[in-house]
Amino acid sequence: LIVGSGMSFHNMQAMMNPGSSLEQSCAFDMWLEHACAASSTTRSAQLAAWTEAPSARFCHPREEHLLPLMVAAGAAENETGRKVFEDVVMGAKVSAFEFGGPAPLTGEADLVA
């Protein structure tokens, strides 16, 4: 089990000014969701070039809070990622991703084992 603790948005200065970062955090979050769900080769290339993503440096002026996600994605090898949590916190969209976890429940039949 590898747990990468960080945030998909970590511009603390912008978070202190609520309302100023929602649009940019949504753009980066959408890019991150697509990158995590891509094949392992594509995901690796996209995450390596993360600074080219929309609003990347606005969302992460420094990369240390994004690096845990990259470690988890790298350890996942051929497992695709998926968004398991999202919310708006202090005016910015933040998300959590999972790699290689169980498939999400899709209906009543999934609850009967």
C-alpha cells in the first residue's frame, strides 16, 4: 500500500483570497484527471511535463505537494487512475486520485456478495 498525501491544488497565497482561483484550479484539475486515467505510458509522459498543463504553476508554485501523486502513479505501473474525491476548499477545486483500487460500486448487485 502506497499513500501519497498532497493536494491537487496548493497555492496557499491564492487560497487566502477566496474566489480568485476556482477557474484555474478547475482547468488544472480536469487536466490532472485525464492524465491520471491515461495509459501508464501516456500518464508518465504527461505527469513528467506537468508544468505544461493549464494553470499548472498557478496551482502549484512549488511541486512538493504534487510529487506524492507522481510517486503513487509511478508505483501503479499499468493500473489506471481515477478520481475518488473532489471538493471546493477555500475557493479552489481539490481532488484525490486512486490507482489500482477496487472498481467502484455500480449498483445493488455489487452490494450482494
